Amino acid sequence: MDFAHNVRKYFPFTLKEIKGLLITILIIGFIVSFRNWGEESFDLGIGLFNLISAILIVALGILAHVSLQRFYSYKLGYVARYENFLYGALGGLILCFASNGNLYFLSPGHVRLEHMPRLRMGEFRYGLNVWEYAKIAASGPLVNIVLAMFFKAFNFLGSPLIERAIFINILLAFFSMVPLPQTDGLDLFYGSRLLYFCTLGFFIGVTIAIYLLQGIWLAIVMGLVVALIATVIVFFVSEEGFDL
């Protein structure tokens, strides 16, 4: 079936998805801006500016994250539906208040795949494939790391908003990778441990390079090197080897 047709038919978010996205974006935006309500004392104007900017950055990160997963799912014959993890989001909010904003726990949610028989007509693996589930799950956090590298390219401007955009997208990527219920990390870990640690290694390498080195290409190279090391280690210690 035509990819453009699938996008037109399945891409629009449902009301349930929109509600979940709004809750997630608002809570995460509040958490990451909790300590930015003034330099020395409380300042309402500065606090509102930081809160709104954080919400907009989080919205960009999460919408880009989920959108790529949706597009990729159509290519593989599935429909991806966003699901937020309300208890995780509330837990992050409680931790934020309890630690006075010093500790983070973000719950970006994940996508649930629906097997669409007509989209997978003629496929060798007709039903829901955990390996393809893993690839779709990995594509979301990857978008956030790419966004972090994109903003890094403009870091020479010296804008605090640029630095915040880098930091927030890195947080979204890594908390998405935590293998807890209703996260991309659990879907990815269950689908392929090898791909999970390869992806996590890439993120770690890129993050180190973003903060310690200069240049996007160096960040990519560092990410690939750490991903390769992680893959080799997991391959040799895993009893399953490359059994994906």
C-alpha cells in the first residue's frame, strides 16, 4: 500500500494520544525548569519565560521523537500509537519536589504497535515482530540525540536556550532508554539486547563528545566508537550472541 496514503490515513493523533502528549510535555517541561525561577530570588517573569521555553523545547523533542516512530512504523507495516505513562510522570513530579529539582526522572512514554494486516501483506514475518518493534523503538531516542547535535552546531551563539535544548534532548533520549514499563527502552531491550546496548553506547559516546569535544563529526565518530565497543562486549558476554 502506498506510503503517502498510510501517512494521510494513520498519522493524525487521536484525542487520547493528544491528551497523553500534553500531560507528558507539561510535566516534563515543569520538571526541567523547576530550578529556573530566578537567579538569587524568586522572579515570576524569568520563571514563566523558562517554563514556557522548556515546554516548547520538550514539545519539539517529544513530537519529533514520536513522529519518526510513526513514519518508520508505516514503512514496516505497523501503526504506532503513543501511550504516556501517567504514574511514571507523577513519580517524576514527586521526585522533583522532594529533591527541590536536583534529581530528574522523566517519563516520555512510548509507542504501542498495532499490526495492520493490509500493511504487511506478503511479509515473511506476518505478525508482530519484536525485532522490528525494537528498531522502531530505537528510532525515537535517536531523533533526540540528532536534535542535541543539531543544537550543538549553534552553540557558538552562546544562548542559554541552545544549551537548554541540548540538555533536554539528551535527557529525553536517555530516559527513553531506561528499560522500565511503557518506555522505548523496554521495547528495545526485549526486542534485541544487542541493539539496545549498541544504541545506548552511541548515545553515551555522542553525549560525552557534545560536552567535551568540538564538532558534530567528532560526536558522531565518538558515538560510533562507543557503540562498537558496547556491541562487542555484549556479544562476547551474551549467551545468545547475535541471535536477534
